[in-house]
Amino acid sequence: DGHLPLWRLAWPFRRHHPDVRSVRNVAYAPHGRRGLLDVYHHRDRPQNAPVLLQIHGGAWMLGSKDQQGIPLMVHLASRGWVCVAINYRLSPRATFPDHIVDVKRAIAWIRERIGDYGGDPSFVVITGGSAGGHLAALAALTPNHREWQPGFEEIDTSVAACVPFYGVYDFTNTAGVGRADMEGFLTRVVMKSRLSDDRVRWEAASPLHRVNADAPPFFVIHGRNDSLVPVTQAVCSSSACVACQPTRWSTPSSPVPSTRSTCSSLCAPGTWSARSSGSASTSARGAPVAAATRVPDDPSANLPAERGCWRARRGEGRRGVRS
């Protein structure tokens, strides 16, 4: 009848759904509670369902699988997806690359076990916000990186697509637009080394420096007014994209209309936008996978064209009020 219940105004994002079941605290890594994950699936447990891996944020030192991405996972699970949310080791106890090793171990667990929950291990989309966005992007860009897969080097850790939210893409601040205190924080808490002394390792930890021709489709979301990670973090230099082959994803269709969030896709020098390559229904296979489409440079973006790789469709999002 078109009536909107009052409770939906008070709680617009659902954390529960009558058709969704969850399996809590499944061990995927030998790290106590930091090595646990949750699985969300439809009560009918359909077979060969697409899989979403959710990585929580929290500056690599806070947060848990219970706190972020739940409305998204519940929504997708109600439409037939299988969703996985993980804990991972946190700094300062953990030192990079411990965090990304755990993410890759979770992908390996999905490859071997997600079929028990109705998921298709060959179709995994990875997502996460902030530090989780960094880890999601880094995992997507470094499939089967043996150094970060100790003890499971032979397991395929590639993903079908990546959807990072307001992520951190460059520890080295190549474009000179990052927060002044970020390098000090990373030095003390996450990397445990100085950029000036350990640049190769810092670049290895930066998605911007790992862009390559075999990268899967990306759909990048970032708010223009983000005060913790500037939106220009989602813009990578064209020099990092020289090896990319975006024509693999090109389509003749128009880009999606501008929204309140920043949306673009990986990657090519110049400006690129993203659109859904599948059905508009989130239950359709391939629906979240972005296809790249060339659009004219936006002169109002106030971003140098030579830095355009993940060009921002900038919204009004601000940390604390995600959009």
C-alpha cells in the first residue's frame, strides 16, 4: 500500500531478515578470535551462489566482523548471495603484512569451504571500508602473491571484483594530498619502519603501486568531504596505470549518473566511470562487477588529469556520516 512503517525511519538499515541465516565464529586462521569469520546465507541455501567477502575497517587496529557491513550482507544474503565477514589480526600487535595475509587466508578458506554453505568458490567479490577498503583493494591486486600466502601458496586467492569504500590506496603519499600525520601513524603502528628506509615495502603495501594489467574490475566509492582519507586518495597517477588494459572492460554504454558517493573504476590514464555490467538486481550473477567506460575529463574536479586513474565522482560523504 506504499505505507512506510515508522520503525524503518528509525532503523533504515536492517541487520536481520527472516530469510537470512548466519553461522557465527567459524575458525579460518589460528589466531583465536582474530581468526574467526561469520557466514550469512539464504535460509534455502541455494547452490553456486555468488560470494561476498567483507573486510572491516578501523585503522588496522580497531573493529570486528560484528560491527560493519551487516546491513549490506543481510540484504545480499536475502537475495541469494553467500556473505563472509572476517576478523583479522590488528596492530599494534600485528605488523604488516599480517593483515593482508589473514585476508588472503580467508579467501583460501572460501575456495575450500564455501561450497558447504551454498557459495560458488569461483565467484568471490571483495569489499571493505577504510582500512578494510585498503586490504580489499590490495588483495584484489595481488592474487596468488606467494610471500603473503605462507603455508597456502598453491591456493588461488584471486577475486572476481573489488568494491572498496573510502579506502586508503597509497601509504607513500605519492600525490602529496594525504594527511600530514598518516606517515607517522603508519610508521609507529602498522608498518613498524620508516618510509625513507623501507620504501619498497611501503610501496608493496599500497594498492596504487600494485595496479596491473590483470586487475579485476573495481567499483570505488569515496565521499568528497572525507576528512580522514582525502578523496584524491582514490585518484591514482597515470604512471601507475601504464600497464593496465582497460579495454578489456570497455562498453559503449553511458556511465551511471552522478551520485552522492564517489564512484569510478579501475583503471586507465584519464577519466573513467563505472556502470553495472549485469542485471540491476543484486541477486543476479555479475551485477556488482563494474565495467569501465571512457568519459570526458571533468574540468570542475580540480584534480590533475595526469593523475587520473580512479577518477572521483565526488559526493558529499563525510566520515561519521557515510554516503
